[in-house]
Amino acid sequence: MCGIIGMLNKDGKRIDGSSIKKGLSLMNERGNGQGAGYAAYGIYPEFKDHYALHVFLDNMKEAKFNVEQEIERWGYIVYSEEIPTTDKGIFEDEKIPYRYFFKPDPRKLLGRDYNEKDAIVEMVMRINSQKNGALVFSSGKNMGIFKASGWPNDVAEFYKINQYKGYMWLGHNRYPTNTPGWWGGAHPFGLLDWGVVHNGEITSYGTNKRYVESFGYNCSMLTDTEVVTYLFDLLVRKHKLPLRLAGMALAPMFWKDIERMPEQKRQLHAALRLTYSSAAMNGPFAIVVANTCGFVALTDRIKLRPLVIGKKGKAVYVSSEEAAIRAMEPLLDSIYSPPAGDPIVHQLEVQTL
Amino acid sequence: MKIKKYPNKQDSITIDAKNKTYRELNSEIRTAADQDICHITLQNVLGQRFIADGIKKEGIYLSVFGIAGGDLGVFMDGPIIYVNGNAEHAPGNTMSGGKIIIDGDAGDCVGHSMRGGMIFVKGNAGYRVGIHMKQFKDNYPTIVIGGSAQSFLGEYMAGGIIVILNIDKPSSIGDYIGTGMHGGTIYIAGDVPDYKLGVATVKEEFIDEDRVLVEKLVDEYNAYFNKKVDFDAITFTKIKPISLRPFSNMYTTE
């Protein structure tokens, strides 16, 4: 189960969150009220050069102190506040969503073999693995993740997402099966500007987790989707694979299909399979992975989870169900289900936002 | 579209599905069916699931405008459903009788575990069409897809008939056709390369008996969707399971 949805305005036009909420809420049957969330890109233009850290705090004393102490080891906070919410007291085990706009300080990184983004990853991993009452769940520039343990509509109203304007939105409605439903386990998952929503399960989680851990990532959120985020960060940001190739590496072609390919293509796919055998994901899944430039949507190789793509002018929609897309845009130019395992990439057509 | 009319029953009703949950909508449909209202029109359907689930009654004609949600006509036995739009996953799930006619495309698992009745899809269908469908005595589930179907067509199929007409895109059929199949027949328009066949399936000769059966289904398809598919111009590939009991040697009784 689980419902996923996403939309991108390729021309960079920003819209508020009411539309994605409508689409996601239509798929309520795909969730059970144990987790929902949204990722929005382009929402913090006034802080677009700062990393927006969204953090769940257990309390406003030690937890806040601990996390700020850690952040200030890496740079400086230019602005911080509690994320505005409408607390209706509907959620269990409520956390305090807090945000920091932060800039790494090159002087504090001196002597360490880090570039800026590596530093952010290291900082997030440290905070999240130290069990200090704080969890960073979003750490990109000019984007933010809003999630909680609840129904899509309630979570959207809690975070007032109709007050944010983004050129790209992701949404997720969770039906936890193998792991607990909790605030940190709700989707989307994020690291830097990555946002990941996922329907299904990664049965190769153990192998994938060991693989990313050997590159310094820590899995701390008790759910398989987290590892997808780190795999994309590794393959795209560090190994510089284009999004589509990264998708192909994670859901590789079967050998029987590779053998029938023309020589050049065969070599490429064989190389991807051999190089990234520990990154390949098994099990039923449909995922949408976004970064600042756009998104890639991907299903497992034998299509055990649904995925539909719709287009209208410069807008692209992706979802588990056609009806959810039509709830957002009834008059589409086209709609189709991509073949299993075929990564579908859509990116912004404008450079500056 | 030619659908048998029921001249003795004149009643009809229109239900607006806008902003209704599938429970609300289905309870209204069931109430209408209980009152022997034979023409039920559903307007503004947007993804509501289980439409007409479990209705066991002949002579009811449902017209759906919009996007029919998952498991359309699940467990139903008798009604005729016509969808003016696309259907999501598993239309006809475990249905025993009646017809589902989709004037559009359908999602994955069309006719999942179907036990009887017929499904016609004007356009394309997704993965695993006819998975687990089964025949019993006179109950012969039948699926006709006008466009193409993705992989795992007729997976674990134990009976019934699937016809793929491949109208717009010849040879775009997926692979693993009939994986785990041990009953029933799949007819695909055009040639199917051997590598696309699942294990334990075999191509058989398209004989006169098949011709009679498939021609009738093509005629029916043409009638529903106002198409002109020329049966005589198509060469069909017929796919059957190698054995009706593929696992008989796997277990011993004693």
C-alpha cells in the first residue's frame, strides 16, 4: 500500500500546497493515518543560499540545546524558529518541528577533508545517530519537508502547507507494514535537497544498508526508504551519474534482457549491474526521487507497485493512481503508466528561479 | 454501443459521485439495485473503489462517467458496467458473471482471479492481465484487450480466454506471457517471439474452433467501441500451457 504523488512545473511557476493535498487525500485508502508528508521545492526564496534544516525536537530544552551545539560546530545559524503549525491535538507522540537556516562556515571546516555538502551530510548523520532528542528530516536549500504521523489532510493543515509556494511538490500517504509508524518514519525522506517518497518495500535493505554505510551514511529512521535517499546521494552527487542512469543502476535490467541488447547498450547495462550490484534494489517498489532540478520516478523491474505519469502543458504529475492526478488537473494532455524499471526523468527547463 | 436493453424495466437513476467516499457511493448503488432500478448512471466518478461490488443480479446496467477506481465490479455476478473513461487496477477482480466494458485504458491486473463473465478494454491494459483467472463448468471468464498488454499476461492462469488485439502497436506485448499458467488460452494478434513466453507455455496452431470463438469476440469488441477491427486480416498466436498439471510430479500422495 502507500500512496505517492508528485508534481513539477517545468517553467518554475510556483503553486501552493493545496493542490497536492487534494491529490494525496484522494488516496486515503492507501494509508492508515500513521504517516503522511510533503516535500516542497522553491519555498524559501528569501533564504535560498542557506540550508534549511527541519528538525523534530523532543523538547525545547536539552534537545534544542544539543542540536544547536552540533550545528554551530559546522557553521552559523542565520535564523531559526518553530515551524508554524496549527496544533489541533490530533497527533500522537507529537514532536516539535523546528527550522534553522544555516550556512556552513569554511573556517570551521578547515583541516577537514570536506566540501560543503559532505559537511552537511556528516552533520545530519551525527545529529540523527546520537539519540539526543533531535532528528533532522530535511536539509536542502530552498526546499523543505513537512511530515508527521497522521492523515494527509491533517498533516497538510497542521503545517499550513497552503501557505508555501513551490515549483515542485511531493506527497506521501503511509501504510506502515514492516516498521513502526512514527514521525521520523513518515515520508518524504530527505538529505540535502533530496526528497524521496516510496510505496512498497526494499527487500534488499540489508545489502543496501551495508553498502551505503561503507560510504559513511547512517540509517537511523527504522525504515527501508531512508536507504534509497542515501543511494541516490551516493550515485548522483558523489559518483556523478545522471538521474536516469542512477535509476537504471538501482533497478537494473535482467541479464536475459541485457544479452539481447545491441553491443554498446549491453556493455553499459552490464557495467551498471556489476558496479552497483550491492546498490540494486529488490522487492516491490514505486519511488519518486526529487532534487532541486527535477525528479525521477521508478518502479521495480516486474511492476509490483503502480505508477502513473500525467502531463498538462509545462506541468508533469506522477502518482500511484490516475484519479489522484486528475483530482489536481482534470484536463490532462496525456497520461500513461511507464514500463517496469524504466526511470522517468523530468527536469526544470529554466536555470534561475 | 449495442447493449441488450431491458424493456420491461424503465427505471433509471443518476448518482453524482462527486466528493463521495466509495462506501457512500456503493451503498447508493446497492440501494438502487435492490429496488430493481436497471439503469444506474454514475457521474463525476474519481477513483472510488469497488464500484458495484458483490451485486448478484442480472439486468442491471451501470454507466460510469469518470475514472473508475480499483477493483471495479469486484465479486459481482450479473450487472453490465460501461465505463466512459479509464479504469484503475484490477477491474473485474474475482467477478463471477456480467460484463465490464471500459471505453479507455485499464491499469494492472485486469480480471484478477476472475471466475466468469467478460471484460472488454478499448485501449491498453497494464501488467498481469488475467492473473489467476479460472474456469469452472459453464463459467468461462473472457478478457478482450483492444490495445496491448504489459508483461505477465495470464500469470498463473488456470482457465478462461484472453484475447489481445494489439490494434495500435503491433508486437508491443510484454514478456513472461503465461508464467505459471496451467489452464485456459491466450490469443495474441500478430507474431510473438519465443523469448516472451513464460516457462511451461507453448504455441499451438490456431484452428477452426479458435477462429469461431475469437471472431465472435472481435465482433463484440467492434460493436462496443465502434471499431472496425478486421478479424480476417489478423494472424493470431495461440498460447496454451504445456501441462494442465505442471506440478503433478512434484508432490507424492503417500
